[in-house]
Amino acid sequence: MLAQWRATAFLKDQDAAARGWLTQVMKCVEAIGREAFGLDEVYAFEDRLARVYPGNNNIRPKIRQQLQVLRDQGYLEFLGRGRYRRRGAG
């Protein structure tokens, strides 16, 4: 549990809007249910995210941006060619 908390501690430093997007994308990644996944699998949640953020007409670019932030924060590892892996999963 401590490792999970540490992996998400960076969220406390985000403003509310950024934290909202990050947590929504993290929920999508968790819903995939595997340690390694593809960008297309996260894109499958586009409609869900569009309902949460109806004013955003650029959902896919926002997903990519949030995945980059999660990578930069050490929550995800970018494997190349649209593939990611959750760190500390399993």
C-alpha cells in the first residue's frame, strides 16, 4: 500500500483541473486491467472521457498529454510504438 501511495503522491502538487484529468486517465488505465497496454486501449475510453469533460473537443490529444505526464512522474513506463506499462503493477 505504501508503494501505491508513493506512486501517486505527485497528484497533491497538481491543480484541481490537472488532477481531475490525471485521475480519470489513471482510472482508464486501471480499467484495462493489465500491466502493459496500448494507446488504442486508452482511446477506447474516449466517449467516457468526453462525457466527463463535455467542453473538451480534443480528447485524444489530452489522453496522450496525460499519459506523458504519468510517464514523467514515474507512474507509467513508455515502451515505444504506443505501448505503456504501469510501474509497480503486479
